[in-house]
Amino acid sequence: MNPALLKIALLGSRSSWGRMAGVGGGVAIGVCLVLLLWSAANGLAQRDARGAWLRELGQPSVTLALAADGLTAIGRPEPIPLTPDKILLGFPADIFRDQLISHRDVAALPTTIVKIPGIEAPPAPGEYYASPALQRLIESTPAEELGDRYGQFAGVIDDAALPGPDALVVITGVTEARLRQGPAAMFVKDFTTNPYGESASLYRTALLVGGIAVLFPVLLLVSIATGLGAAQRRERFATLRLIGASPRLISGMAAVETAIPSLAGALLGVVMAAVFGPVAAQIPVNGTRVFVADFTFGAGSALAAVLLVVAACALVAAGRTARTGIGPMGVTRAVDEKAPTLWRAVPLLAGLAGMATGAVLAKIDTDGNPWTSPLLLGGFALTAVGIVTFGPWLTRMASTIGLHRARSAASVIAASRIRRTPVATFRSVSGLVIAVFMVSVFAGGASAIETAEPPEAGPGLLLPTSVYALVAPGHAAGQVSAAAERAGERAGIRDVTIGYAPAAAGPAGIDDIYIAAGDAQSLGFPESRAEHVAAFDASFLNSWTTAPVSLTAAPVQSLAGLAPVVMVAGTDGTPAAIDRARTALNASGITATPATSRADTATTSSARLIQGLAALAYLGAFVAVVVAGISLAVSTAAAILDRKRVLGLMRLMGMPVEVVRGVIAREAAVPLVAVLLLSAGLGFFVAWLMVISFGGGRTITWPGPGYYAALSFSILLALAAVAAAFGLVRSSTAIPVTRFE
């Protein structure tokens, strides 16, 4: 290829520099976002791998004798001896200021060979290892609110065992006897390396869907950017054909002239991704950021992204030029596109069918069907592609209806052009249509989160400001009373009530709890009618209890001889007082379970994983909408530049510039109106299929205010993009610009 000829084709005018800058800028944004997505995927994978050991559940530490039916337990559980090849692990639910702390109690023999991730050796009883973030929190918080729960600081947990720099993790050493008093002490020989546990399929599928959702608008942006200045190129290539250039040479030049700015833009995108990567790593997901060292894309990924994007842009440019069939006389008249048919709906219908099949398989096979995830992912991608392929058909139908109802010159011109070129017209707004689809998917999925409502206070319900803990068997009433008195001396704790039962048989064996009649109002009951001792059902302490529990007269006249089974600390409701109550009960040495309140349901809910994914969803929706707005601005400007001769001739014939702007606005509005509602509806339908596939009895509800804010933001971006392009109408259709070579 002649370098001089290529130079003329590339840099023949000032507009060529602008076109190359536009192509390079679009590619740079696309490559930057792709690499940031890849970095985020690596960061999340590394985060989950670091914290995989926290998902270890262990094996039972007791044996049960079963009856002949194989289901009914006989006698008391027999403890399995602790040996050097295993440790005893407890999982207390630890909360501070509505933040869940990953707390592990450990009891081990001095000769143990079990390695706990992040520390050299198991802590001795009364000592603890903490993550740096938790240790900073402990040091900055009064000890009676947090630090007294754990004992003596022994060291910091290594970052290799922490999900992120904000992770709150603590490993405390306790005696074997103390740990066996709890309800859930388990044996652990080795810690799992499965970072997802039972939620593996859900987690991976949700992340891949989010990645596809954000990547799709990015690819549309790159495709639109590489088509900038197509009309100018056709005219310049026609001149080259006139002086003897072959069609093959023209296609090669088109590929090279697109590859050069694409390469520059791709390299700039790599630099931008490297610069913005540490900033993006600061976004917290599921309560913690990822380590900056994990948020990386690697040299190999960057090279692959650059090569793939440049090669794709060059091939697309060459293919478009070859299909145009530029001759020596150029393209003197616009060629009508082939009318889109209903066959374009096949990818959309196939995608929805695939997702529906995956949802049915997930409902039938609750243990996990291997085809569920591929069907959901493939169906989701096909649905997104189907919206783009089916959009032109809907656009043409809308333009046909609009043409029959047109009452102005701008309406007639816009409807006629849309009817002739529905594919090109819809391509300009496809990014925003896909963004609305993705936002609807994200909003629908986020609406399925089981948000626990704040517990209501009322007669017969445990007060939300109260904290309770079960008392370990074997403690005398005097010991429990002394512990309750010490706890009641702390600021913000109004009273501590002790509940009794005929025998300390553990939570499963307690039916009724007895209290002194005078303590009834402290627990939220109306004034007791019992003379000395009142009784209530043990379900009163369950966090999920919503029906009021009645208070009755106990069948005993005195609490003497009964075993203390629960301590309930009433507070003034301030966060500091609630945390003091937790710490007082947990550090008392007589409780078998960690201190709990009814308000803890939202913090310890199984929906925390979904809530973390929802944070990613809203972030992805924002990125998709912004990228779509950029795509619309670029495509609208490109449409004006490519038709500036036609628009200029209209101006020469006396058409006001306001009418030309009306044509541009209608050409953007018609495809949006034709497909936008369908896109939003399909988004919620897809979200519903995804949610029911994940199980858990969830279903989507009406979206929150964030969804309507995102839609409003999308509309504002569309208006801004079209308004920004209006400035080109006057400058590109001025009389000196309107000429023929």
C-alpha cells in the first residue's frame, strides 16, 4: 500500500483528525471499561478465595444414638474426643453497630496440627487474633462496648485470609468445656477452599449476568464509534477509485485507517484502566472493598483486549466498505435498507425460551441441574441480542404509522428516512434501549431482596431495644444473679431480667420460661396478673416471632429451685447501650449463646449475599446508562455529519434550521418510543426468571425509587445527547459547507 496515498486518505482534512479522535476516544472508553470489568471479576474472585475458609462448617462434635426408625434420638448426645488432627470451632453471631463480625471460637490441643488460615497457631483461651480493620475498631471504641468480648490481643490476621481491607474477622481462643456448652460447636480438620459454598451457582451466574449486562452497551459504543465519518470516507474512497484504486485496496485502507486510531484509543484505554483501577477498587461490595493488589487485569489481558478490539474494528470497517460497493462515481444516491422481517424476533424468542427452560429445570431439580446456569446465561445474552435485532422491525412499524399521521414537514421527512433505514436509525439509540433493559433487570433483581423490616414494639413482643442470651447449663442462680447485677451497672442498661425453667435442658427442651411477676413490664408485657411468678412461651425469644405471646400465671409460687436459662438486658435503645449489653452478656462467662436482639434479623439474614449483588447491580446500571448516553451522542453526531449534504440542500431550499433539528429529534425519539416500554418489560420478565431460578421463595416486587431515578436519568441523557448534536446542524449545513466535488 502506498504510504503517501494512505496519508492523503487518513489526514486529508481537518475533519479527518476529528473523526480519528472520535474513533480513538470511543475505543478508549470501551477498552477501559472492559479492563475494569475484568479487574473487578479478578478482584471479586480473589476476595472470595481469601475468605473461603470462613465458610467451613465442619463436622459434628457429638454422636447421637438413634431409635429403630433411624430418626428419633435416644438419650443425651455423647461428645467425640478432641484429638491433635482436629480443632473445635464455634460460630457465634457477633454484631457491632449493625455490622456483622465474622467470629470464630477455637479450642485446640497444644499438639494440634490443624492450620488456621491467617495465623501461626490457634489462640490460647482468653486471647484473640483480629483483622486490621476490626483491631482499629476495637482500639477506637470503649472496651465495654466491643473489646471486652474477646480478651487479650494476640496478633493480626494476615491479609491472605481476609476478604478485603474492611473485613471484620476475629478468632478467639476458648476452653473446650466452654465451647461444648454452645449449640453449634463443630470439628474441623481442614478448611474449605470453595469460595462460594452452597451459593456457587447463584453467585457465579449473577456475576456473569452483570458482566454481560455492562459489557453489551460498551460493545455497542465501540461499534458506533468506529462508524464515525462513514459518508466522508465513502466520498474520499470514491476519489481514489476514480484514479485507479482497486476495491481490495480500498477495503484495506479502510481497515488501516480505522485500526490506527483504534490502536491509539485501545492503548489509551489500558492507561485509563490502570489509573482508575485503584479508584474503582474503593467501591465496597457486600460490606468490604477488595484489595487493590487483587483489582488488576494483567499484561496478558491488556494485550488480548488491545489486539481483539483493534482487529475487530479493522475487520468491521473493511467489511462495511466492501459491502457498500464504492465505485469511481461514489455512492450518489442513498440505498434503501432491506425491510426487516419478523424473523428478527427469533433470537429474542430463543433467549426467553432458554431462560424459561432454565427456570423450570431449577424448580424441578432443587439440587442443581448442570444445564440451569448455561441456559440462563445463554438465554440472557440471546435476549439482549434479540432486542437489538428485533428493534428495527418495531422501529419500521412505528415509522409507518407515524408517516400516515404526519402533519408537518419534519415529521414526514423523519418518518420517511426511518422507514427507509430502520436498522441504521435504531442502531443510534440501541445503546440506550439496551441500557433500559439492563437497568430493569438490575432493578427487578434488587427488588427481590428480603429486606427485614425493623421489629415492631408491642405488648407480648420482645422489645427491639432488649438483648438476650441463653445461660449455659450448670451455673447456679447466685452466679447468674451476680452477672446480671454487674451488667446492670453499665451505662444505658436499664434492667437485666433472668428467666428460669424447671430444668436447664437447653433451648430445645424449654417450653415455658418463668420470671418474677414484677419483671413482666421490663420484657414488654402488660402488667402481670400473677401474684408471684409469671410464665410465657419460649417462642417469645425468637427473632421471627410476630404474634404477641401471652403472659400467664406460673404453676409455681417461687423461683427457688428453678434453673436460670436466659438473661434479658433492657437498654435505652442507643447503639452504644445495646453494644454494652452485648459485651456484658458475652463476657460474663455464663452464657451458652451470643447476645442477640430482634433487630439482628436484618444483619444476619441470608439475603446478605443478594444485597451485595444488588450493590453491584446498581453500579452496573449506572455504568450502562452513562455508556448508552455517550453512544447516543456519538451516533446522533455521526448521523448529522454523514447527511450534512442532504441537510444542507434542505437549508438551501429554504428550510429553517429549527425544522432540521426537529427531524433529528424525531429520528431519535421514534425508535426509543417504539422499543423502550418493551425493553423495560422484558427486563423485569428476565429478572423474574432469574430470581425464581435462584430459589429461596423470592419473587420480584415493584422497583424502588432508584429505578425511576435511573429511567429519568436515561431520558435526561437522551435529551442532552440530542441537544448537544443540535449545534452541529447549523455549522454542518451552512451554505459554504454544502458543495459537490
